[in-house]
Amino acid sequence: MQEYSASFEQQTDSLAAEQNGDLAKKIEMRLDDLEAADTPSWKRSAFKFMAAAAVLVLACSSIFFYYASVDGNKHTALSKNTSIPHAKAIYGGSDKVLLILSNGKRIEVNNFTNGQLAVENGYSIEKQSNGLLKYRKINTAAALATGNSNTIVTPRGGQYCVNLPDGSKVWLNAESKITYPVAFSGNTRKIALQGEAYFEVVHNPNKPFIVDFDGSNVKVLGTHFNICAYGDGEIPRTTLLQGSVEVSKGDRKK
């Protein structure tokens, strides 16, 4: 059995089937010999039982080795020809979409149907009936303050859309995180991304929109594009749907 089992692992299915048939014939011949021999009936029954068990085990082994070999070949071919990105876990212990405020408070967005979730820097953060998280300015003076940032985190298998304070929309894919200022001040609108997100940026030539991710950044004035940057060894990718973007890393720009 050990000899034939080892050979099945190395052979194709056709050869394995042929060898299996040959071995079955040999076992049958030995059973015939046992019948003819002057052996007590209880011993013959025991031999038959063991031989039958051997055939069953060998048949199961040959089937296992065949499918294991086929499956192994598939995995080998896949690993050689296909690059599979693996999402990097960002926050554990929750399957909810999280809104993290500037003071560290975490709000599980899924627990709200609609209405106001919080107030930050003169903006009311509201979940609308369609599920979109929107920033609505309620205090112009407070909205000019700087330094406060919010973060949206999506769980594995989850997606979410947020309407940023400047009106730009961001759709986050699973296991992604985006951090952005509650009030865009200065000459740029700068945010940070880990994971994957699709952007529809409101045009503002005086305030370029910049996305930092994995040591690179994308600069736009107003356009539609996608960034995939899970940071797990895969090359970050920026996909442009409409308009133009400038991708830069260090001194290199394109």
C-alpha cells in the first residue's frame, strides 16, 4: 500500500487508475489463494476483512492524491500568473462603519437611521436617509477654525459614502480608512487614505485637492478618480475616470 500510494502521488489520473486496477487484481488473486489454502475459517474471514479494508483505504488515498495534485497545480498556476491583493486590517473588534471625531470619540454609523451624529468646527455631521454621511455648515465663524480632523473606517465586507465639508464625495471600499480636516483651510484640501476609495472632487482652482497614500499623493482640481492603496506590498494604483490628476512620489511626478 505504501509503495502504490507513493506512486499515485506522482502519476496522472489515467496512470493512477490503471495501477489501481492492477493492484485490485493482485489483491483478488491473493484472496483466491487464501480460499484455497488450509486456513481456519476465522482467519480467512479476518484476512478478507483486512484485505477489503486495504482496498477501501487505497482507493480513498488514490482519489485524495489525485484531487490534491490537481488542486495544487491550480494554485501553482494561479500564484505564477496572478497577483492577488490582500486587504490589510485597519481596526479590529468591529464590523461597523466608524466615524472617529477629533476628540477620539467613535460613533458606529450603522446604529443611526438618519439625523445628526455630531457637531465639529461649525459643521453638523448628519446621516441622510440614503445612508450618505454629509457635513452641513451651521456656524461660519467656527468653520474657519483649524486643526480638527475626522476619520471614517469601513470594516471587512463594508462600503460607505461620505460627502466632505467642501462638497466632494468619497466612496470607501472595504477595510479602508480616510482622514480629513473638518474645515479645509489654507491653500489646499488635503486628506489621507489607507485602502481604496473613489473620489468625485468639487472643482476649486484656488484650492487643489490632495490625497496622501502609501508615500505618494494625487493632486487634482476637480475630477473623478479611484485610488487603491492597501499598503500590503501591492503597488498603489490610481485610476482616472474623468479630468486629470498629478501623481507624485518624492521628486517624481507624472
